[in-house]
Amino acid sequence: MNQTLPRILKEKREKLGISIKDIADKMGIKEKYIYCMEEGKWDVFPSMFHLKSYLKAYMDYLKIDKSLIETYKEEIFGKEEEKKEEPKPLDRKRIFTAIFLFLIFLIIILSSFIILP
């Protein structure tokens, strides 16, 4: 497997003599996403759903067998695991500040009922 999926996409597009701009106009996908698919910059996409959808549509447009996605699945989606990070613990200072501001707000509201009956 000397070829990578991005290289296959780019070579097929170039073989067909189609520019990225033409494909973007016809498919309704931003040029930057087509460029990123051809460069293997998978982390640029807004979500895995967008990546999978655009990739399948692009491969269909170029008449490339979509089963190649399975062949290169780890190359494409392997970074998906890296994106999943443990959620950061809430900063105690921020929590304290939020509670403090809420209490000040509550005191102001309650005092307005006492002062203006």
C-alpha cells in the first residue's frame, strides 16, 4: 500500500483535468475542504460527519471506489481517538467567582423587594 488516499484523490482529479475550483463549484463544497482531503488534513473538518460525507461525495464525483475508505480507515479516522480528551476539571476559582456573583445578584434582587414594598 504505497499510495495514500489523499494522493489517490489528487492524482485522479489531475488525471481527469479538473480544477479544485470547478469541483467546489459543482459539488457545493468549499475549496479548502477539497484541498484538505487531497492533503490528508483530516482535522480541519468541522466534524467526523462532515469529513465522511464530503469524502464519500468527492470519491463518488471522481468515480473512485468508496470501499477504499475502509482500506484507509485508520489513516483517515485514526486521529479521531486523539481528539477525545478527558474533560478538564472545572477551575475552582471560576466556580467560586460564579457563585459569588450569583449571591451578589440575589442580594440586590431581594433587597429591592425589601426597600420597595
